[in-house]
Amino acid sequence: MERSEMLAKVAEVAADVLGINEDEITEETTFDDLDADSLDRLQLVTAFEDEFDIEIPEDRLLSISSVGDALDAIEASQEA
């Protein structure tokens, strides 16, 4: 799957979880930009894992602070 396709899915999932417009989400968007608190971030990661049928390692979770970071973590988990 190409990164642009992954971005579209990540934006769709994030919009659903956070109740925002997915057009606001780019690869540079941080979760702070989306007013996502720690619980929201956990829900996002769980939703990304479900959507992409992956498991993101716990040690990687703390480094995910933007949509781009999430895409990197998804790609790394798919390659593992």
C-alpha cells in the first residue's frame, strides 16, 4: 500500500475517533494540533492497529506524536 493511501486511511480513522473533518489532517499534523489528549492518542493507536491489522510495539508508542509518526510506525509494523 502506498503512503498516500495509508495517509487517507489514517485521516479517516483519526477523523472518526476524534470527531473532526479528515480534510484537516495532513502528514505534518500533530496530535496536539488535533487537541488529542493521552486517552485519544491511545484510542487512535488502537484504531490504527485494528485498521491495518498490525501491532505497534509499546516502545514505539511514545514516539508517535504526529500523523507522519503514525505512518512510520504502521510501515515498520507491516514490514516486521
